[in-house]
Amino acid sequence: MAPSKPSHKGKPGGKLGSAAKKPSGSKPKGSAPTGISKRQQKSQTLLKPGGAQKTKSKPVNNGRKKKRVYTEAELDIPKLNSIIPAGIAKPKGQKKGKIFVDDAESMIAIMSVVNAEKEGQVESKIMRARQLEEVREAKRKEAEKRSAEKEKKFEERKQGLKKKRSKQSDKSEFDDVENEAPQKDKKSKKRVSFG
Amino acid sequence: MRPLTESETKTLFEKLATYCGKGIQNLIDDPNSKSDRMVFRIQKDRVYYVRESLANLATSVKREALLSLGTCLGKFTKTGKFRLHVTSLSIIAPHARYKVWVKPNGEMPYLYGGNVLKAHVGRWSEDCPEHQGVIVLNMSDTPLGFGVSARSTAEARRLDPTGIVTFRQADIGEYLREEDTLFTT
């Protein structure tokens, strides 16, 4: 154990010693041929994947202020403007599925509403039928009156014609007696025969 | 089997109200009945009017196995309307608002599925409007079926004897004519 310890210690020590010597010697050697200044070297290290992230984020953060992110509540958007999908619009806490009507009170309530509606419909139907009936009755009466008037006129005309005829017939009777003989003469005179 | 929803109840009552007057409130809550109350239950698409105790007992039968219970009032169509069956006649006839009494010579034509003609009418309710539900009875007050008035009473008076007074909706002849399909679900 004892010899191993110093050997172990010695190795790194020796290495360190060589390493301490080597970099001091090699650095100026490497830098001298390339001719890169310290600043350029720094910029070169930026291109390396490891170093790039370290240095990149820093100037961005420093250059601009971090933007504030607003929540929806802070923005104060009117509710109508937001999107509520139709299927999800149900209020919370509502029971799912069908709502049954099984108690007598609610059934009677529904029935009274329905009855009132039907009653109104029937009433309006009856009223309309009555009105139509009245109109029809009035039209019928008017038509009857008109036809009666027409009949009356017709009868009057008929009577007038009858009277005229009777007067004429009286006159003709008298005429017949007077003109019987000359008429016969006239007829014989006018007769024409051919062949 | 389940109770009716609100919209179903409304549709059912609207149909019943076309045939019945205010008496249909007795269907829900009859003060004279001493036994337990009557309820409406829907099984598949058919609506039954049944005693509550019987409806409760029927819950022990699974839906597919339950064919019928109580009195079938009618069925909901696929468009959501309600169609009364002839089996509901015994329930709506006592509460009917408008009635038509058919003379013996008109009973058979009606029971064979014909409409009610004016020549067959013995009596009718006054002030019946057009297209209103009416119950058809024979002269001894036995309900034969129900239908819809074709004309108002005033117009029907002027109708010729062969004119239709009531369009048939259902008649008790269906118990024979529709024997095979009446109770199938």
C-alpha cells in the first residue's frame, strides 16, 4: 500500500508538472503562428456549440426588455367575442339526460297550458264560423230581395203588357166590325198568281 | 319503460285535448278514485295509461321483455307527433266534448272503416267547429270510435245526405280488422 500511494501521487504530480509546462509553452506557440488576437479568439469560441449558447442568450436579454404576457382575464375581452363551442355551452351543474314529468302538479300545469291554448283555438274557430255564417246570411237575404224585386218588375211588366193587349183587342174588335168589308176587297186586289 | 318527458307530455295532452274538454284533468288526478293514482308510461314508442302500483311492479320486467301494460293510448311517430289508437277510446269517450250519434243504418258502414255520412247521423253536438275531434257513438250511447269533423255544425246542416260529416280516425272494428298488428310493438 505504501509504495502505491506515492506512485499514484507522483504520477499526477508529474503530469501536472509537465502539463503546467506544456500549455505555457504551446499557447504562445499556437497563437503566434495564427496571429489571432485575444478578441478574435473569443469570437471564434462563440462558434463552438458549447460556448455559443452561453454567450448568445446574454446579449438578447440585455438588449430588449422581456415582453409581458397577459392572461385572458387581464385583457378584459367581452364574453360574446370569445369562442364557445356549441356543444360545450351547457351551464355547469345541470343534470344530464331527460327530465321526466311524473308528479301530478307539473302535469296539471302542462295540461292547463295546453287546455287554454286549445280553448282559444276552438273559440276563435267558432267565432270565425259565426261571422262567416252572418255574412252568408246577409248575402242570401240580399239575393232574395233582389230576386223578389226582379219578380215584381217582371209581374208589373206582364200586367202592363196584358192591359195594353186588352186595350188593343177592344179596339180591334171595334175595327173588325167597321173594316170587315174593305179588308176583303183589299186582299182580293193584292193577290197575284203565276202560271 | 319510463315516465314521459315534458315535451312528450305536452304533445300527448295536445292530442287528448282535441277530443276531450276540461274533463281530461280527471285523467291525472281523479278525486273520485280511491285506488292509487294513474300515470302515463312510455315503452319503446307506445304510451300507456296505467296504475302507479302496476307501473312500479313492471319495473322488474326488462325493457325488451315487456310487451304491454295498462291501457295503450297510442304511439309517438318518428316525427315526434302522437297518434291515438282505438284502445284509448274507453279513456277519452267519457270526457268527450263533441259527439256524433250514428243511426243503426250507419253503424256497420262506420265499423267497416267508412266515414260518417250526413244521412247516417241521428244527432250531433251543437257549435262544433270544423276539424275538431269528435267521438262517434251509436244511438244507445255506446262509443264506436272517434274522428274529425269535416264541417262545422251549421255548414253540415246544409250538406246533402251523402256528404261526409266526420272523417274516421279509429273505430272499434279495428279490433277485428287490425287484430294481427294492433298489439304488436
